[in-house]
Amino acid sequence: MRKEEAILLAEKIVSGTATDAELIQYNRLFNAFQADSSWDEEVLGNKLQLEEMIRQRLQPVLHRQRSGKLASWPRWVAAAAAIVLLLGGGYYFLQKPQPPQQLQPQAVRFRNDIPAPAGNHAVLTLANGRQIQLDSAGNGTLAVQGQVQVSKTAGGQIVYAGTAEAASFNTLQLPPGSKPLAVVLADGTKVWMDAGAALTYPTAFQGGKREVFVSGQAWFDVAPNSRQPFRVTTTTNNATIDVLGTSFTVRAFRDGSNMQVTLLSGAVKLNTSAASQLLHPGEQAAVDSNGAVQLATGVDLQQATAFKDGLFYFNGADITTIMSELQRYYDIDVVYQADVKDLFVAKIPRDVPVSQLLNLLEMTNLVHFKIEGRKITVIK
């Protein structure tokens, strides 16, 4: 790639006309810009000169965007209107960083990096009170409860198989700092649990309904059975979700945030102390502390299921939402020294150290961070 091609590529990215291939091409250029050893000065010229040429060429485009259609968009679009970049699996918005003079270099602030969880650290509590640490348990049969066998597969899933005349309840808990975990219930229903989630369920389903109890974030893929409707009760606010056979996600943490139910397929009925709402695929219901329900249509389903797919995916999220997610996943404490009002977009694999996601956010120049032990401080 030559100098003029690099400038034209930047213009395409800012104007929103770049293809995925061109985004990847720009990613390579950006990586080369960051690493002296990869920069071909004979072809691309001096880095600072090229940067200034790109900046001058982009100013008219950015000015038209700020004074045109983007004027009514959320502030994160206007604040990040320099370059859309694909890097390390994540889409995000980039401005040339201009940190305050008193801000320490990132290498200093991030020197105590925190790695991604190495396991799920899940605890399975059986009906008799016995607890099994799943990280240290081998594959194969974990327990036999009546005629029901509990097993751990080579892929780490917990599977229930068998029938019983009288059901007993088990509880599966994933503490903060855990990788997601999947459990297959006795009826074939599959549940993916995220860090900080807990699920209580019968070892076998009896009677006219199937009922489980959940807190935290989980994705349900419910096995159809019209003779035994499936019900999910959230232990945070006692809301219920009635289904026959469908897939949906639940977010019901105890941190004061609204409970959310997002429907991927089928149909569910959400019941709270104050309202009842039928959901169709692509809809999301948010429940406030008073039980009121607010329905949104055409939601981003990938964002709702990203944790199961091994991704962090934020699409216009505020900094407290993002840091709450990191707090549960990396088992960290978060301290705020700045009130950041902007919204952010980021998409990145979950198997990376926390610094990689923080770096994406810092590249907007709207927020900065400091890592000390297991504490992350949000600074401006």
C-alpha cells in the first residue's frame, strides 16, 4: 500500500463506505504504524507526515458529518468520528489520543494487568448438601441422585440424565472471575451461565410444569414439551418467564440494574408484580425495580448472546455498564474518579487480559484507566 492509498482508505472508513476487507487492510496499516519494525518508510513515508496528511484530508468529511445527519446521533458517534477500526476482533471508534499531561503512560498504568479467567470455578450443590468444585472434578460421573446421573463432559458441560419419582433440587453457582458454563437439564433444556450467575433446578421434572430459579445472566434453550410448560423465576425480583420451547436470555443481577429478557426464537410471557408482557423474537423487555416493563423491538441479538460466544460486545453502552461486566468476569473492584457520560462501542474476545479491552476504550480519548492489583480506577 502506498501513501495515497492509505489516505483514501482512511476516507472510506470515516465516510462509512469501507468494506470488511478494507477494514482489515486498515487494521494492518494501524498495526504497522504502532510498530516501528513493520513500517515501510520508503513506501509510506514519514509517520508524522502521513498522519498529518490523513488528518487534513479527513477534516472536511468529519465537518460534514458533524453538521449533517450525525448531529442527532448519540454523543459517542460525534466524539468518535475519526476512524472506525477493526482490531483484535473488535469494532470500535478511534480518535488520535491526546491524554492530559498529568496522565501516566499506559505502560505504567497497565503494568499490573489482569488475565482472563482460566476456569469457571463453578460449585455444584447436590440435594444432600454435598458440594462439588467442578474445576477440580474429573470428567465422567460426578454424582448419582436416585435414578438421575450427573456427569461432566470432556467439553466441560454438566449433564443430567435419568428419571426419578420424586425430584430433588441442585444449585449451580458461578462466582465472579469465572468462564461461562453450560448445563443440560434432565429434560434436555440447555442453559449457558455467565460469571456471577446461579441456577437452582430439579434433578428431574415432575408434575405439570418445569420450573427453575435463576439470578445473574443466562441463556436458555428450552426443550419443547407442551404437556410440561417451562417456567424461569428470577430470584432477584420474583419475575417469571413462561415458555414452551424457545431460546432467550435473562439478565437479573442484584446490582440495581434493570432485569432484561431478550427473546431469540419462539415466544415467552414475562410476568412481574406490576405487568405481564408477551415477547416475540427480536424483542427485549426491561423490568425496573417496581416491576414495570418496557419493551424494545429489533434489538441486537448478538449483543444479548455474546457471553455464550466468548465475546464482550457493547453497542452504545455507558461506562458503568461496561465496568459492571468486567467486574463480574475478571473479579475486580472498580473505582470511579471521573463521571464519564459518553457511550462506547467495543467487540473483543473474552479470553484476553483486561488491558486489551481498556485499551480499546482509551483509544476514544474519552476515558482512561489505572490497574492496581485487582482494582481498576476510571479516570478522565
